Amino acid sequence: MLLWSSDLQGLSLLCLFFCSRMGLLLKILVPFVGLVLAFCFYSKEDFKPEMLKGKRVIVTGASTGIGEQMAYHLARMGAHVLITARTEAKLQKVVTRCLELGAASAHYMNGSMEDMALAEDVVKEAKQLWGGLDMLILNHIGYTYFNYFDGDVEHIRKLLEINFLSYVAMTVSALPMLKESGGSILVVSSTAGKIGIPFVAPYSATKFALDGFFSSLRQELIIENINVSITLCILGHIATETAEKTVSHVMQKPGAPKKECALEIIKSGALRKRELYYPYTTVRIPLLIRDWTPEFLDSLIRNSLNVEKVKRS
Ligand SMILES: NC(=O)C1=CN([C@@H]2O[C@H](COP(=O)(O)OP(=O)(O)OC[C@H]3O[C@@H](n4cnc5c(N)ncnc54)[C@H](OP(=O)(O)O)[C@@H]3O)[C@@H](O)[C@H]2O)C=CC1
Ligand SMILES: C[C@H](CCC(=O)O)[C@H]1CC[C@H]2[C@@H]3C(=O)C[C@@H]4C[C@H](O)CC[C@]4(C)[C@H]3CC[C@]12C
């Protein structure tokens, strides 16, 4: 089995974690881990901001949070940006800021991604504006509660439209241009799209759906030698306004910085990575133990939350 450098890092951290418990650390694994980390360090591809200069990029859900920060990073790198969300006033401010930061151009389209026509119209606008597309960053999400599942099936149907089907609709519309440019699709997902986390059942379903669809589509693009990359971005808790409003009372640690998170997403897409894990340690290690000791991982997740503070609404 071919291990990627980032997986070697994850496995090394895992070995350190388990063997530090068994006192083997100083005898066997320190040299091994040293060799592995040296390999990982020297095998890293280098990201350069110039990679994004003049590139034509759509960022959805960019009126606030991680999407807003991605728009600003792209602007600093000299990209053309087209951003979407529902709140026009916020989008106007982000576009203005993007132009101040050096964007090659900056435009917005406002509307809800419940409407599949909007999803397709955003891609048509990119064709109208730029004649093509280099990067599609699918980031928006609909209203997400953090509580016991309330049995509301309609809420799940609506969230699947916003968080999943609109991503598929935009991808279908954008693929002809991305094939022409050899471009990239960045799909923003979550730890909750890879493992079972309590209190986010509807949201988690939509994120698992993204993994299934885009991981299968990536296989087909490879089979047909189509040069379009798909990067699935698996994020842990990030300190955005919405997340802090929703979960700060339950979380035992603060979220990771949204600005750094946004940059790591862009870098992973530009380097055409298969998946991004951010923050690496808190996301990658649970995934490494997920299939070996699922019950142990489930208990770790439950113990990482102040579950007593979640009251059925
Ligand atoms: N923050 C975190 O802890 C984590 C976040 N993630 C993922 O990162 C991504 C961004 O998260 P975050 O920045 O926290 O989210 P925010 O809530 O900060 O931003 C969500 C964005 O989506 C837009 N949006 C909301 N509803 C709709 C809709 N119906 N149609 C179109 N756009 C809509 C919002 O703008 P408007 O309201 O104006 O429409 C906003 O721009 C998401 O995919 C999320 O799953 C993953 C793991 C952890
Ligand atoms: C609690 C989870 C981290 C568990 C761990 O030990 O690492 C967080 C991982 C993913 C987070 C949720 C997420 O994906 C974004 C949602 C979007 C909304 O902004 C509200 C917050 C989220 C429900 C967020 C909540 C914490 C996580 C489940």
C-alpha cells in the first residue's frame, strides 16, 4: 500500500502517541519517526502564491467565515474572483475589499443555493465574465443546528439541496470549462463528513454525501484521463462567527483560525491534493484510528464535548 507523506506523518504521530504510553519511545521509534519526518519534510511540494495570479475562481459562501477569508487570500494573490451568498450587502463589502487587496477582478452574485438555477447561473456568469474557469471552491452551507436530531426529515431534504445537490449542479455546469483549463474543484467538508459526531446528524449526512459523490467522480476523471483535480477539504472546528455562536458553549477548546484555514484550503487546491486535513492533528489522527478502534474513537469524540450542556430543544 503506497503511503503518502501526510499519512506517514499521521502514522508517526499515532506511533508516538501509543508508544509513549508503552515506554518504547526512546528505543525503537524515535529514529524511525525522525527518518519518516525527514522524508515528509523533503517530499513536500512548494506552494507559490503566483500559482493563483490571473486565475479565474468561483468561491461560494463567501460573505463571511472561511469563504470570505478565501476571497481575500485569492485577491492578495491577484486572482479573478466571483463570490456568492444570499446577503448582497455583505457581498458588496467583500468585493470592495478584494479589489483593495489586489484582485485582478471581483464580482458577486447573490441568492440562495436552494435554487439549482442560481447554482447554474453562477457558472454561466463566470463564462460571461472570463470566458473560462480555473478553480471552483464549493464552500457554502445552509442553517446548521447543534443539537439532538429532532426528527425533521424536511430539514434534511432542504439541507441536502443546499449543502450537496447545489455542489453537484455547479460541478456539472463548470466541468466543460474546467476540462478546458485543466482546473480544480475544492469541496469544503468536515470531520463530521468522515466520522460520527453527535448533534449534527442532518449536516453530517450532507457532508458524507459529498465524500461519496466527489470521491467517485475523482475516480472517473482519472479513468478517463481528464485533467481536473478534486480536493476534499476535511476541517475540524474553525473559529468562524457562526461556529462560535453555535458551539462555543459545548467545545472544550477554541476553534482553529479561519484565515489560516482558508489559506490551507487554497494551497491544497493549487497543489491538486486529494484531501486536506485541517487542523492536521485533530482531524487526521481520528481518521487513522477510525477503522481500527471505532468504539474508542466514538468515546473520544463524546468526551471532547460538554454534552451535558446540550439540551433538547
Ligand atoms: N466553522 C467550522 O467549525 C467548520 C466549517 N466547516 C465547513 O466550512 C465551510 C464554511 O463554514 P463557515 O465559514 O463556518 O460558515 P459560515 O456560516 O461562516 O458561512 C456560510 C456561508 O454560506 C452562505 N450561505 C448560507 N446559507 C446559504 C444558502 N442557502 N445559499 C447560499 N449561500 C448560503 C452564508 O452567507 P449568507 O447567509 O449571506 O447566505 C455564508 O457566506 C462550510 O462548508 C462548513 O461545513 C467544516 C468544519 C468545521
Ligand atoms: C465538535 C467537532 C470536532 C470534534 C473533534 O474532537 O475534533 C467539530 C468538527 C466539525 C464541526 C462542525 C462543522 O463541521 C461546522 C458546523 C457549521 C456551523 O457553523 C456550526 C458549527 C458546526 C456544526 C461545527 C460544530 C463543531 C464540529 C462538529
